[in-house]
Amino acid sequence: MSSDKRTVASAHSRIDGLEKEVVEIKTELRIQLKDLFGRVKRTEQILWGTAGSIIALLITVLMKMG
């Protein structure tokens, strides 16, 4: 027989500990996803700016040729 006593009270205390860990993990995940969303949004803005600049340069070159 094992030395730890498996009682209802000890089960409740283990469950309470697990609930705290789950809440902590959820909070950290939410923060990380918010940070990731910010990075993706910033990358998207950079790509739009780059595309706009390329289009402006192409139009300028076409107008000088024509």
C-alpha cells in the first residue's frame, strides 16, 4: 500500500491545485496569442506599405517611358 492516503479531501486539494494551473496556463496563452496577433498585424502593415511603394515606383517608370 502506498504511503499517501487517497481521500476525498486530498482529491479536492489536488483538483484545486490543477484548477489554478489551468487558469495560469489560459492567462499566459491569451497573452501570447495577443502578442502574436500584434506581430501579424504589424507584418501585414509592412507588406501593404511595401506593395504600395512598388506599385508607385512601377507607375512612375511606366509614365516616364510613355
